[in-house]
Amino acid sequence: DWRGGRAASGHYYPVARHFDFYEGHSWASGLRPQGNGKSQESNSEAVTAYVGCWMWYGLRGDDKAAEVALAMALEEARAGRDLYRFEGGAAGNVAEDGYSLRTWFGDEEAHRIGIQTLPVSPWTGLTSTKAWAETV
């Protein structure tokens, strides 16, 4: 999804295919709209991906790319708290025109909470706060 802020040969590839810097979060469908606009189901997966980029670039000593990846992870986490989670539940899918209580694989509450929480990692607390977890 993200190339560390580097331009590809011929500039045919975007710097961030899924991350929308204006909206402050990713769209799983990329920047191409679907029927209900651009959408994304799992915010926690996106946070984990950007944290992975931050760690990778940090290990490689690429401080600039690591800073951008960390900023993307933190913005994605903020979106998770603000858009995907609400007291007592979670959205299944967030789109440009609103949100759905369905996931691609079902509409049970456990599906919605799971897709917004997994994978559980040391970074889960960035999006799934203890206060939110106590309400679901």
C-alpha cells in the first residue's frame, strides 16, 4: 500500500494507494469508489500494517519513512476511535456515505467487534480503548 514516500520509476504509482491523507484513514477499496463510495472494513488491520511499516523503516534506519508510517498509523488509530467504535459496539464497514452494521462475512455483533479488534497486538490499545472494551 505504501512505498515509504518514494516516487516510483516514471511516477506511475501513488505514494499511498489506500491511505487517504485528506480523510485521515485508509480505504480498503483504494481510492476508487464502490457502490457506496470508498469503504473499509477493518481499521485494526490497517493500523497494524502501518505500525509494521514504521518498525521496518526504523530497523532500516530510514527515519523519514518511519516518521510518515508512524503518522499514518496514529491517524488510522484516531479514525478507528472516532469512526469505527461507539459505546456498546462497532461499525462493520465504514464508507463515504455512512457506515454499516454488517461485515463482508456476517452481521452479528461478534463479527463487527472482532473485525475492528483483530489482530490483537501491542498496538490494539491505539484503537480499542479499555473504556470502549468495557461497553461491548
